Amino acid sequence: MMNYFVECLKKYATFSGRARRKEYWMFILVYVVIIFITATLDGIMGGGNPNATPVITLLASLALLLPNLAVLVRRLHDTDRSGWWILISLIPVIGGLVLFVFTCLEGTSGDNRFGEDPKE
């Protein structure tokens, strides 16, 4: 599981190529766990103050923003879609659902215009 996360960090700003579903969802799983842990730490350090700024969570989110976007673009490439499809998430509710479905779909078999099949 951590191997996929580390691989995505190594490809920090690589928006070309393709990412398998497993690579994408393992990265997202570790990302969510990190954000949960940092939010918990922020809550403890804030002393229960609801107006406290979640500094650690903000820093972790900023640090992982580019790898998150890069792996999402590579995941879209695996389904033979341009990375510009990320912009569909700007449409409230429906856009996020469409993007979620795209990330769940199986990638195209064999090579496509974005590169070689990552499963091979």
C-alpha cells in the first residue's frame, strides 16, 4: 500500500503517463489517513477551540496537492481522457460524481494516446 503512495510522491509533478486504479486508490487511501491524523493532531493542539486554525492539516494538504492532482490526471489518462476533465469537478455535485465514476472505470487495454498500459 505504501509503495503506491511513495511511487506517486516520486512522480510528484508528472502529469504524463497512466496510473492504474490500484495506484490511484491506494494513494487516496493513504492521503485520507494522513489528513485524518493531522486533523486529529490539530484538534488536540487546538485544545478543542473550534476557531483554531488547522495548521498541520493545511500544510499536509498543500504538500500533497500536486501529487494528488498528478495521479488524478494520470488516472484519467488511463481511461483515455484528457487531464482537463478535472475541471468537470467545478460543476456542483454532478461534476464530482462524474469524476468519481471516471476514476472507478477500468483503464483502456493496451496502449492509448497517453502511453503504455500500466498493467503490462
